[in-house]
Amino acid sequence: MPQHTAVATIHTNHGDIVVNLFGDQAPRTVQNFVGLSDGSREWTHPATGKPGEGALYTDVIFHRIIEGFMIQGGDPLGVGTGGPGYNFNDEISPELTFTEPYKLAMANAGLRRNAITG
């Protein structure tokens, strides 16, 4: 298993979720997640088309919850169709698999097009 390069804490009303980020295997994805989390990455609000203010993930809900399987969030619209106003190529690493529970991934918007929700 590769070593993580950063740790992020997702604060929820049910407690904190601490996640490991693997910047060596997915550098652009990790940069994107961190930048949208701390407000250092520019984004466009999907409802207004105007520049977003601050961290995209602040007060964003988990819009999809499948008990015993997964949660999905990151959409400022709260429904799973919004994103930051841009896409980038997928970063898929054979070293990172989903054969155990408690894995973090970013959903994509189609083949080779990462989006923000995930």
C-alpha cells in the first residue's frame, strides 16, 4: 500500500471523518481537493455562473447516502449535478484499489473527466 502524502478532516454533524490523501498517485486530484477545501482554488458556482467565494466544501451536504455502502458529497447545489465549473483528466492508479471499506474517491463526469462531487 502506498504512503499517504496528506491528511484531511471532513467535519460533519455526525462527527469528523479523517481521510488520507495520496498525492504521489493522484497529484492533481489531491491538489484540487485541498484547494477547494481550503479556498485556495478558484471555482465557479453552478447556480449563478459567478466565481465561488471561499472554500467550496463549506456547509455542503452529503447528497447521496447508501447505508452500509457509501456517502457522496461535494456538490454546492446539494443534488449531485453541480461542480466547480471545470473538469480534468482522471488519475487512476493500480496501487490504489477499493477492495476494503473506508476508501475516498472522486466521482467523474464521464470518461477521463473528473468532476468535483465524490
